[in-house]
Amino acid sequence: MKLLFDQNLSSDLVGALADLFPESGHLKNLGLMRADDDLVWLHAREHGFTIVSKDSDFHQRSLFFGAPPKVIWLRVGNCPTSRIETLLRDRSVEVHAFGMEPLQSLLILS
């Protein structure tokens, strides 16, 4: 499963979670830091990414358009990157199952 981390998350997550989610990326590393949500959505869909964001805009877009791409909405507020890494590690089985479920478009983690 390839995760695409939104600009509101640290690019350090790509390396920190590479053992569980290889081939993941961050908007910064893909030259998309200033891209609008439409372009991020299109890029994720065309390249098989699941968007990971704390932004409610992707949550709403997921409910309206469905998948692909899938969206993982992190409802964690302001917290250190280590907390987000721990959350994704602790829930990695659920995240991978979500990726395999064809009818689900949104996973909320908090």
C-alpha cells in the first residue's frame, strides 16, 4: 500500500514508515507542496496512492467522489510526528485491510 502524505504532515514519515508502507511519498518530495486539492487527488488516483491527511477537505472529497483514491483522515490535532508514526504503526493491519476493501473510500484514525 502506497501512502501519500499531505503537506500538513512531516515528510519524515515516508522514511519512518518505509518498512510497513514502501513506495509511499510526500507532496514535498513529489513537487506538489503548492498543488491544490484537485491536483493532489488526481495524482493520487493516477499513481495508486492512498492520501493521508489531517485536512477535512480530503475527508469531504472522499465522501463525495468515493475511491480511488482512498483517504485516511487523521483526527489527531496538533501532535508530534512520532505520535502519527505510532498511530499508523499500531493500526497498520487495519490500514492494510482498508486498502484491500474495494467498497471503502475513507478510514478515520484518531
